[in-house]
Amino acid sequence: MIRRDFLKTTSVVTSAFVLGFYLPTKSRASDTKSTKALQPNAFIEITSDNQINFIMGQVEMGQGTYTTLAMCIAEELNVDWEKINFKPATVNPIYNSYFGPLMITGGSSSIIGKQLEMRTIGAAVNKMLITAAAKRWKIRAYDIYTKDSKVFNKKTKESFTFGELSLDLTTMEIPKNPKVKDLKDCKFIGQPQPRHPKESWAKVTGKAEFGIDIRVDDMKYAAILHPQVFGAKIKSYDASKALEKNGVIKVKQIPTGIAVIAQYWWQAKEALSELEVVWDKGTFENISEKDLDDEYSNVMKTDGSSIRKDGDSQKAFKDTNKVIEAEYNFPFLAHAPMEPLSFLAHHEKDKATIWSSAQSQTLTLGVAIKVLGVKAENITYNTPYLGGAFGRRGTINADFVLDGLYVAKDESYPIMTLWTREDDIKMGNYRPKYKNKVKIALDTQGKISSFDAKIVSQSIFKGSPFEAFGYQNGVDGAQKEGLADHPYDINNHDMQAYTMNSPIPVLWWRSVGHTQSGPTVEGIVDEAAFAAGIDPIEYRINMLTDQRFINILEDVAKKSDWVNRKKETNVGYGVAIHESFGTICAQVAKVRVSQNDFKVEKVWASVDCGFAFNPQNVENQITGSINFGIAALKYSKITIQNGEAIQSNFYDYLVSRISDAPEVVVSIINSGEKIGGIGEPGVPPILAAVPNALFDATGKRYHSMPIKLRS
Amino acid sequence: MLNKIIVDEKEYSIDIDTETPLLWVLRDHLNLTGTKFGCGVGQCGACTVLLNEKAVRACQTPISEVGSNKVTTIETTIDKTVQNLQKFWVQEDVVQCGYCQSGQIMNAAGLLKTNPTPNDDEIIQAMDGNICRCGTYSKIKTAIKASTVEV
């Protein structure tokens, strides 16, 4: 979620200064074996044997941030691209995110927040290397250039490797204002680049280490019996049978359940069924989905907290003779990243080592300090690759992190706590359930004259450390984003929010509140276009004022040959446009309906993220986001019954598969406007383009997900 | 009890309960962590390995069923089909988070060993049991197709 008011004030130039600061080296101590080097420093390590390591404060969870941020450095620092290495950073404020005083990867913010800093740092080191070589050769900097991790003397063709100059760099001053190329002059940035080969090869050969893959000496494994009913507590338990099972070392109660520690994880997991637990299930045991639906519907009868109120909505509705109403229902959704959640920790009295695949290193470290009672400087923090996240590993209540820490606390060996897929699906931290009631009035030209909405959901931010900026005046940031700031020229609004409460923890899910505002706004606008008898793209353009939106819509119309789209039986085309995370994305979806099923056959996506640093990654992220959205459109839902989630694994929590994947054509417009993110903005438009296409194919509107076609 | 298994041409003896799934033997006993855990119920394909050249879900294969059959994992250094697929996976820029790709590649290898030149429908049918949450499906299809052209 983009919160410009939260933008840190530290300037990029200041950040470049830290280049030469020496960080606490503990966790990278093993890296210093390769003799003396310009290291450790904050962002770039150059060893004397010319190993060039880029230190990444952002986590790589599939979004391609390692590659694109490295491109930013490499644009200025002329390295041998294929030979660079990536090293995850330790926890240090110099890596703090765009969002404020913490390291966190999310909100599609890595490029927005870090690109200029990385380019500046690359430029600084490049300049330092040239200066160092100039001194050695006693020639002017003008006669020196860098290429492929080497510094060349233009005249004599002599060269130094960066590594050979690394020691010189350690005593040099860091350039205060290194010149950074304009984006339009960049040769590397802006060109399509595949995933860095080091990462790609590690991942296709099974060598990449995800959190779940870390193996250390003497480690044990733990599985946890969690409550099934949300909010349930343990009254008592009997572990005697579990303790008799092969390999089981210990059973211990932790705040969220009972942990079985065994020699191997399978043994721990098998022993869970031998635990006898008496639960205090609490009051939520009496609640099922229908109760929640009733509660959500009833609350709308009262006045909610104002999201947006301007003009005179009541008058607009009195003056019109065309009103459209719709109720949108979006279920709780699990993120279900492919790598189940895990945490590895070794607690040794006053020190600890942890391996965490959480999205925020700072939050994880904070929790570790608290749970283990160990000082920050005595915790060695490791970040492996993340096997997908989609927001799930940015856990606010720190669930899997806490589990791992409590399990390992006071034990004499390292323990890998690994959740089952069932834990992942049933333990909450879902995208909130939303019930959105909207009502629009059309004027005599068919334009929307008033837009009223009631948004009912649990709050992601209320009660969290982010409450101050994510939950204000009774409105959750995720209820508001993409709705209150929709792009259409409408004069009257009355939009209200209602905050529901339950023991089910909720969380940001790829594109967060835009997963509800996108399909709501773009669904009702599509209905308005139809009611007005105007082509849906033309209708939108008529109501838009921002030229960027208009350009993107015109582009997607052109790429999809919208005006000449073929009218086939059972085939429909739908359009949607939505801005999120600073990026505008329009999509046209082509669907084919057969009996009670439908297939998204093709999607044309046009995207304006200001400037595409790595167009290939933009394409990959948009395509991936569309498939992620199709899962929610067709299949995924969490249903509450007697206080627990009915679904538990991929046989009942369905996601999209290769047979669901459409052909995707991505068109990028470099508008040169403010830079936006790319990991999430592809999701919201597909959530509206597909229902709109289904209307085109069937004449029926679909307001709820997952979509079940009506005969 | 003592079980002998052959993984990627190497023989191992493991003292283990015979009902233990092959997946956990590979990951936790042999530290061959390239083979991934995704669901534990044969629904996602992340744990796919070859058993005598045939794609199986390691999470659904108890070690007792492996016997003297050859297990091939993503970490193989000799299987040409797997290595060829890996090359095209990189060339087509398939991976995002990469976690499911071990299973995707091994499942594709299983397909190609029975059908060296699958058409689109056959690829989709064979690969439909492998989930990728990052949504790299179209590139998976392209990579498999590309690999069959140039073996």
C-alpha cells in the first residue's frame, strides 16, 4: 500500500554516504575469508579476488527484485553481469524501506523506493574505482573507463580488476554527488532482462535455498498442533502417546498450540495425531459463514464511518430516474504460497541464530528479541529465498515466526518449525471477507452523477503496529484504497465503511484493498456503460480526466482490436482499468463459456508504471498476477463453519492451474511519470475484466467470487 | 528398519520406518532439499521425482514402495532430459519464486520420457497437477515445447 505521507525523509544522496560505513559484521563473518576487501560495506562488496557481491535489503520472493535492483547498480557500475552474486543483507536501518523505519518488502515498493539509491551507489563505486586507478597509473580519470568488473587505461589498454583496487577503495572518500545517468540515457535499465542467471540456475537445479531447505548441524524438526476453531485455547493435553512415537524428542506447549519436536519432521508430524488435547473452543465455535453474512448485511442498516463524502448524493439520487445497485461479495482468501511456512532458530542462552523467510526482517528481529530475551546485536539473522509470499510472509501477528521462536526457545539445538499446508490454509491471516453494497445514479447523458458505497470487512490495520497510518476514523486503508480515489469524474459521493471483528486474523493479500475496490468500481462502471448504451471503453474515457488513464485504455483497445472483436456465441470480452501502487493497468479479457464453466482464453494488458526498469519482469509480473487473480475468480474461498475454515489443502482450496492460464499480451507504456510498482497492479483489473466479459457472453452480472455461472 | 535406496545414481542405506514417504527421506535424511514439500497430499506436484523414469509424487510414495527402483531428482547430474529442460527453463525465463519449479521440471521430464514430442493439449494435461502460485504457466509450456525441438 502506498502511503506517500510515510515516505522517509532521508535523501538518496545521504544513503550513498553509508556505502563506506562498516556494519556489524557478525553474520557475514564467514565471508571475510577471502582476504582483505572493500567489505563489509552496505550494498556492494568487492573482494580482492574480484568477487562482486550485491547486498540485498529487499527479499526475493519471486517478484524479481534482486535482478532489477542489480540492474540499477550495474547501469552505473560496469560489472561482469553474469558473475555478480547476491547476498541477503543483515538487519540494519540503512536498508529501511520506502514505508518508514523498518526493512520490509511489500506494497510493490522495491523499485519505487530503491532504484535511485541503487543507481547512485553504483555510480559512486564506479567513480571511486576510476579515481583509484587514476592514482595508480598517475593519469587523468578521463583516460580511464570501466567494463566487465575491470578498470581500463584507454591508452595503454592496461587494466585492473575491481578486486585489485578494492583495498584502495577502503581508504577513499565516497563521492558526495556522483552523477547518475538520466533514465532515457540508460543502456541496461529499461531493456528486457531475464532473471539473473545465478538465481535462475539455482532455482531450476534445486540448489536455491529456501527457508524450508536450510540444514545445519544437529538440527531437529518440529510440527505443531494448532487449534482448528479460531480463538480456541488449550485447556489441557496429554502427550504420553506422542512421546512414545519413533524419533519424538520432546512435546511442549507454545502460545499457539502444542509442538512436537522430533529427529525428523515426518516423525513430528505423525506424532501430532497421538496428542490428546482438551480445547476451550470459545464462542466462535457457534459461528458459520451464514452468521457472518447476516452480521455483515445487518450492520449496513446503520450509518458507517465516512470514507468519502462530497457533493450532494441524496439530491443526485432524487434527481435521477436511473439507479443501479449491486452487492459484491468477496470471501476470505488464503495466500497459499507454494513453500509452506517455516522458521529455523538456534537459541544459545544470550545469543541466537535465525533463518527467517518473513517479508520484514526488522519486525522478525523485534519479535525474536522479545521472545528469546536476546539482544539484537547477539542475533545472527539470515534471509533465504522466499518460496512465494503474496503478503503472507509479511505477517502482522508474526504467527509462524512466533511459533518458530517459541519452539526453539531454551532448547539446546537448532529447530526447524515447519507448518503443514493445512496449517497454512486454516490458520487465518486471510484477505478479509468483503461485502460491498454500491449504488450509482446516472444523469440524462448516462454519466454517473453519484456514487454511494458501503464497505463491510474486518480491518487489516486496526490493532496492528501500523494502525496509526492504516486505520483512521473508523476506516481501514484496505477498504478505502482504489475506491475513494477512483479516477472517474463524479461529483457526488457517499461512501461508508464498517469494521467487523472476529478472532480470524486478516492480512494484506497481493494488491490488498484493490482486490475489492478494483472489481467493485470497475464492475459498477461497466453496468453504467451498458445502461447508458455506450461502449464500455468509450464510456470510461468519457468519464476520465487523467490522460494517463485514457492513454492506457486507448492502448489496450488498440492491442486487443477492441472495436473489431468478433461476436461469437458463448464468447465475451470485458475491460477494466485500475490504478494501484502507483501503476495504472488496463486489461481486456476474452472468456469462453461452456455449460457451467468458463475459461479466460486471452488477456491483453496495458500498463503504465512510469518507467519500466525491466520490461521483461513487468511482463512476467503482470502475467503472474493475472493467473493469481483467476484463482480468486474461479476457485478460491475460505468458508467458515462452526468457527473453523472448512478448507484445508489444495483439494478444497483450489487455485489456478496450467489449464486455466490464458494467453497474455502485455503492452508497456513508459509515460515518464512517477514510478510505480509492478508486483501487484496486474491483479485488480483482471478481477473486473473477467466478470465484465462474462456479462458480455451471458447477459448476466456476476458480483461475487468465486464465480459460479447461473444457468 | 534398514532400507536401501538409489537416488541420482548413488546408493544410500537408511534406518527408517518403511511408511516414511520418499519426500522426507530425500529432504531430511539425505538433505537433498531440491525436491520440495508443497501439500503432502499429492495435489500440487512440488515433490515430483522420477521413479524408474516415471514421474511420481514423492510425498505419496512410501519408502517401502521404492525398493530397488531408481530415483531421479532435480539434483541429478546425469539425466539428459532433466538437464535439457533446465536449460530451456533458464532460456525462457520461467522462474519467479522458483519453489515449484523442481517439481514442474521433473514432471515435464516424466512426460517427455513417455512422449518426446507432446502437443499443447498433452502438455497441459500432463502438467495440470503441478501448481505454480506465481503463475508462470505459459512460460512452462513454452519451455517444454522449446526443449522438444532441440534435444
